[in-house]
Amino acid sequence: MFIKNIDPTVYDWNNEIRNKILKKEQEDEFDYFTKYYELHSNFIQPTNIKINIPLFLEEIKKYHTLFRQWGENRNHLPRYGISLINYDGIIDNEYDIGCSPLDQYNENYRFRYNIKNQEILHENDFIKKTEVYKNLSSLRPLDYFENLLIRSNVLLWHKTASFVPHLDT
């Protein structure tokens, strides 16, 4: 990691148009970090909740054929997922909105799939538990949060897969 000055007023360019564009980009980056630190004001706290990993690995085998490519915008990356909590509770539909980048769905794909009358969807619109969540006994420790859970997935990332830096809010 390297130190980076994210103060949007740091750059002084002669070209006025370029200055405005760069300043806007810097302000956006500054806003991103400001929002991040507002959301994450404390370090992550460990819990006593433990998932039995050997049991999970055995149980999830039943669903290996239902994992999906994560999103449609970076198909070259080996990123896969399966929904635990999604929009309709169904994991074998043609398209699972919950198992992809939500910003991409809202910006590019919502008209194609005609979900919820093409409205913009938010994380808290995804509250239906899928059979994966219901049937995996290894996930029962998550029941502690049962009434708080929203869009959730099991992700399978292979070498070279990644997320673009972003905030989920």
C-alpha cells in the first residue's frame, strides 16, 4: 500500500477544462473515501459465530451446478456466486439479480429483465431466503441474524478474479 493524497484541491493545472475534470474526479474519489470511513468508523469486531467449514464444503456440493458467473460486465474474470438471500428466493431462474453487481443491474440490465416494473433495486429489496440458505445446516449459525439479512451470496473466486473498489450501501 502506498500513501495517496486524496484532497481534491491538491492539483493546480493551467488548462481550465482539464482542471475541472480532474477536480471532479478527485472530489468523487474523496467522496468515496469519506463515505467509506463514515460507514466503517470502527474496526471489524470478531464474533462467536462459527461456520463448520468441512460440513459446508460437503453440503454445497449439491449446488455446484447452480453457481453463476458473477455479473455480466467482466465475464473474463473467474468469479462465481450463488444466492443465499435474493429477490425472489429462487436460485434456478434464468437470471438471479442478487447474484451479480447490483449497480450494473440498475444501470444496464433492469430493462432487459423487467423486474419490479424496471425500478431501481436496492440491497434491502432482497430479503427472500433461497433453498441454499434454508437447506445447509452448516449455515444455521447465521440464523442469529435471520431478521437482518439482506442480499447475500456465497462467492467462489479463482486466481485473477477481483472486485473493482466500490461501496455497497
